Amino acid sequence: MLTITTAIYVSGFVYGITSADPVNKSGSLNTTSSLIHLIDNNLLVCGLIISGFFTFGLTTILYLFTNGLILGESIMNNMDFGVLKIVLLILPHGIFEIPALIVSGVIGFKGIALIPQLFHKKNISNFIKDYFTNILLLLIVVMLFVMISGLIETYLTPLFK
């Protein structure tokens, strides 16, 4: 699942880079938000990606691809900042934010993975317990990554603007 979610995100990113319209710029890298706003927004996005659990992965694909696309377009539309500045504005918090999105995608695809397992497992109660324990651990990872990312984006990233 991790490979699939990463591939979807990277596909959106590559498409964003290759389809960016430098004349019609959208998506600024030079924004400032409060810590609570950043965490709320990123948890909302992760929640939308996770909602694929209930839509057989459709919303997971849509939101992962779209978030990769937005990042790719934002980078290309802000190349006048220079590569170093773009890296400094994205990389410190992106190290945590992008994996949070991708792990959210893993959770979003867990609904699809559940169906065949239900028919092949002999001891279904243990499987269900392990299955939801795994999801809970992944949710904790997502929340920690989003919080760390928000802290970095609020307090470190502005130093590079």
C-alpha cells in the first residue's frame, strides 16, 4: 500500500510540475498561518485522504494526486524565488507533512484490503483486532507528523522567507 500511495502522490507532483502555467500563477509558497490553522488544515486534508477507507480508495486517489499536483505547480510557479529558497520553504516541514499524507493514503486503502481478508481468515476476531490496532497506530503517526510539520512550518519556515 505504501508504494501505491507514494506513486499516486508522486504522479500528481510530476503532473503538477509538467503542467504548471507560469503566466497564470497559483499556489504561493510565501504564506503565513497560525499553528492551529496549519494543523487543522493538514488534519482535514489527511482526513479526506483517509475517507477512501469508505469509498474503496476513490477519495484517497483523488486527494493524494491533487495534493501532489498542488505542490508541483506551486514549486514551478514560484521558481523566481530560486531553487534554494524553495527547498528551504518546503523541505523542513515537508519531511513530515508529505509522509503524513502518504500514510493517510495507506489508511484510505485499508478498506479495500479488508474485503478479501474477511473471506480468507479463519480467526476473524483476532484479524479484526490486529487490523484496527494497525489503523490506530497509523493514525497516531499521521497526527504526530502533522503536529511536527505544523510546528516547523509555523516557527522555522518563516526564518527562510
